[in-house]
Amino acid sequence: ISNSEAPTFDNTIAALDYSGDLLSRVSSVFYNYNSSNTSDEIQAIAQEVAPKLSAHRDNISLNAKLFERIQSVYENQDAFGLNEEQKMLLKETYEGFVRSGAALPAEKQERFREINQELSLLTLKFGQNVLADVNNFKLFIEDEADLSGMPQSVIDAAAEAATRDNQEGKWLFTLHNPSVMPFLTYADNRDLREKMNRAYVLRGNNDNENNNQEIINRLTELRLERSQMLGFSSFAEFALENRMAGNIETVETFLKQLWDAA
């Protein structure tokens, strides 16, 4: 935005696309670590940094001078001799800024920021609650007959997991994907498969401190409010605008066809 030259694809769209690479790479590593090998310390950092990252994104997407340059390139794109990839990047950049509130009146952008801040924290808390239920669930099997149907590699891994949990001679299965998915796929014991499946499906939806019901209600309210600020009737309409389905009617027709076929 401090560039005194007229906006072009290279000095605006490409320059923006190349920016923030280090932050993107660090964030990807951090959030993957938070999802797979978290701790109280990591979760505390995530809670602290989530609103800061949200504010950082908003400071970019709601920057009036930056959007003015992007809009100028978008409206004059025929003058730049862009190839197909450049046209797509320009389109996604411009539409991404519009969907992020850049075209909203200034008096509405402050509320837009507030919604994004709250959404970032709620989304993070939602994931942490699901992960907590995953980490808290343990299914110990003591009867070797209950292992029927499962590959030896899965059985061996379960035995090692039980030993690490000071339950040598048993087999431990958890809701982590390397454990639960083979169990649901291969185990012959229907009752145990049902127990594992229910626990997996109900992550974050149990009668404990990790229940996400209130978070879901609030997420729904905020997503609807934000979507309506952008001119959409619902969050579904907003979410589908830039997806292959394109609109709610297409999804409803597809689901009806699936239902009729079933």
C-alpha cells in the first residue's frame, strides 16, 4: 500500500500472494502440532494467539487502501495480459477480500472484526474439546477373543499402548485414528465396535466439561450474522457460493436423489 506506482498484478496481487510466507509455515506447523500432540502449554498458546491472528487477517482484508489497489487491478485486468493462472489468482484474491468484508461500509467493519475474533476463539475451543474427549477415552480389552478379525499389526500396537499405560497383558484402543479406524474396520465383536463408534461420533457431545453444544449454538449465530452482513440469507448460501455446488438448491436436489436411491 506504500507503493507509489499505479496498481498492477505484479506489485499488488503477486506481492500480496508472496507475503506472509514465514507466518503461514509456522502456523501450519503449530496448529498441526496442537491437533496431534498438544499439551496444556500449547493449548494456552493457541488461545492467546488465535485472536491475534484473527486481528492480523482482518487488518489485511479490511485495509481500505489495499482493497482499493486490488479492486483497481481487478477492474482493469484486461490491460495486464494475464495468463489463466494469474486471472484465477486475481479472481480469488478479489473475491476473498469481498467475502472477508472489504466492501462493507466502515461502520459495519468493526462489528465484522468482533465476530471474527469470537469465531476464532470458539472454533479453537471446539477443537480442543473434541481432542480432550479423544484423549480421555480408553478401551482396554482383556479377552484375546475380542481381538478377532483384527490384523496382527493392529493387535501388536494395542498391546504396546497398553504396556505404556501400565496395563501389560491387555490391549488398549483409543479414539486416535491409527487405533479407532482399524478397530471399526476389522473387529468382529459387534458390541465393542458399537461402543467405539458411539464414542467416536460423540466426541465433544458428551455430558461433561467438553460438551460443545453451547459453542455450536453460538457459532451458528455468529456465522449467520456475518453471512447476512455480506448479503447472504444464510451461512449455507455464503459457504456454497465459491464451491462446486454453487447454491443450496443443487445440494438439496443431490441429497434428495441420494435419499430416493437409498
